[in-house]
Amino acid sequence: MWQRTGAGPTWTELGDELGWPPALRARIVRLMAKEGVLTYGTEPRSLAAAEGTIER
């Protein structure tokens, strides 16, 4: 997504890609943010991997 749009995916796009049920997407994203895996803000497409969680 970053390469195509220059921004993070929406929660729906991430859920679609990972096969998450629509009813659970917000809960999963919030849990992953709480666990320090993802970050997001109030602006659209702010969803991102938390710093230090991507292996290179």
C-alpha cells in the first residue's frame, strides 16, 4: 500500500488482505496497537507497523 498510495492501508484493506472477519477488524487493530505491533492516528490512512516491528 505504501508504494502505491504513499500512505498506510485502511483498516478494511488490511482486514481484506489478511482475511479478518469484518466484525472483528477494529478489535484486532486496536489489540495489535495496544500490543505495540501497529500504530494509528486520527488522520485517514495513518495505520502503520510500529517502529522496530518490521524485519529487514
